[in-house]
Amino acid sequence: MITHIVFFRLKDQSAANLAATKEKLLSMNGKIPQLRHLEVGVDVIRSERSYDLALVTRFDSLEDLQAYQVHPYHEGEILPYMKSVTAASAAVDYAG
């Protein structure tokens, strides 16, 4: 099992934009066959070091994660949207 976690800091941190971005990420559910788990959370602490959103996804293998990265829905819908609303991001991928 491979877990892929991405933290996003948004340019516009309004409640409406946070909700819209969360829904956009959740829209991957059922559209990408390799995606075994999808979770999106909005930060509740809002500290100086916090990111605004966390995306947690899980895949059966590293190959499935790589297929997700180039899947047409991820590449054509999610990535352009996220690039337009994100000020910074950080990712961790691990097996276990």
C-alpha cells in the first residue's frame, strides 16, 4: 500500500474557497480506478505553520500512484485547478 499525502496552502483562504477546493479534490472519487482511498480535510487550528487543506490518498502499488498522476481526470481537471488556487504545497509518499 502506498499513501500519498499533499498539504495545500491556498491563495484565497476564505471559507467558500476552502469548501470549493475540498469538493474539487473529492470529485476524483470514482473517476480514477487506481484510487483506493480518498480523504480531504480542512485545517481547524489555523496556526502560522498550518496548511489549509490535506489530501490523503492510498494506492495498491507505486505503479498505481504513477498511473493516478497521469490519469486524464487528475492531469486535465485537478492539477490545473489546484495550480490556479494554490500558493504552496508539500507532499509525502510512503509505503506501509
